[in-house]
Amino acid sequence: MSQSLMRAIDLLGELAAKPATLDELASKAAVHKTTVMRLLHAMEEKRFVVRDEDQRFMLGSKLFELSSLALEQRDIRKVAHPHLAELNGKTGHTVHLAAFEGNEVVYIDKFESHHPVRMYSRIGLTASLHSAAVSKVLLADMPRSRQEKIAAGLDYVKVTENTLTSPEALLAELERVKEQGWAHDNAEHEAFVHCIATPIRDASGAVVAAASCSVPVVMLSYEGLLELLPDLKASTEAISNDLGWISHERNSA
């Protein structure tokens, strides 16, 4: 039974590369053609494979159903936790995990700074849509029409000298974030704190969360803050990979 299972898995691997006929699959198998046919018929009955009009076998809907369920079971916070804990340990600075909940961006996990100065933020608080780096990362992945609608409805309260104060300024910022792949909060929400954030993607490539490093300005200059970017990117890319995302770099390697 275990050998049959392994052979069936091998056949699915072949079909993941491209559709194939029974003869093509049998020519690569280490067993007789009738065994391959029996395995294919069993998988076809359970919708793991289907045949097209040219009698080529291809992956079936049951696999897509199972993959969707598998991804739903991978809670972002649980998947992200060890990677962000490692990042927090390496940098010593505050690390946040944030995601959209309805129309608001909410902090869903936080790792405290190892230094005496702590961030006021906590799990469950919302992040400013026009100034928080995590919000910019999440907004930047949205269609332009939705960005425009959200930007037009915000109240642009100027709380620091660097706060964005108009829909046009926010939309221009989101274009930059989309292009460069990361966002900053350059003391835009609190004059004494600055922050960088990078995206977390699911298997489809959609940005489903964002992680950030926040540091008091007195502890680290803006240039010093940007030196944390490679470590932050490595962490969020690792989380994305665990969620099923395959980057262009990994795909071409």
C-alpha cells in the first residue's frame, strides 16, 4: 500500500509539471503500464486528476480544494511568530505584525524592544492608515481604485512635521512603496519614533500582513534604521515562503 501511495504521489508530481497521457506517464514509471493506469483511475475517481479531450491527465479539483484548506489552517500570527521573535532577538528593537481587520489595520502581534524605551502600541490597537508603515505596505498592494477611495475618506490630521496631509500625497507615497517593496513612517505619527515595514504574502502573492521594526529617533538615526531593512525583508520573505509564496528569485534559482 505504501508503495502504491508513493507511486501515486510521483504521478502527481509529473502532472504538476505538465499534463500527460497514460503512455507518457508509463514511459517514465518504474512499474507496468497497467499499474499506472490503475493508480490514475483511482485518483480520477477521487478528483485528484482529470482528463481533457485529448486524454491527457492533469491535476484535478480535489487538490485545489485541499491546498486551499491547508492554507486556511496556516494562521499568519502562528506562522510569523518564530521568524519575528528571531528578528526581535537579532535587532533588539520593537517588532510589530499587522493586518487588515475590516476597514482598519490592526496590530496582531508585538515583540517588545530589549531597550529601556518602549513603544506605546499594543496588540489590538489600530494603526494610522496614512502614516503607519505597516498600513502603507498593506494599502500599496490594493488596486488603484480602492486606494483612491480609502485615501479620499481619511482625516489627515497633521500630528508631526512629516505627516502626510492629503490624498494626493498618500497616493504618491503608495506608488513609491509598491515600487521599492517597503515603507517607512519617518516620524509621521509620533515625532520621536520612526519605523520601516515590509510585506508578507500568501501563496497567491497577495499581501496579507506586514511586519515592522520601530525605533525611537534618539536611539537610531534614519540611516541606521534603514540598515535594519535587509533583516526585516529576510524575515517577512521567510514568513511568506511558509505561507506558500514562491518569490521570483526562488522560482528562477
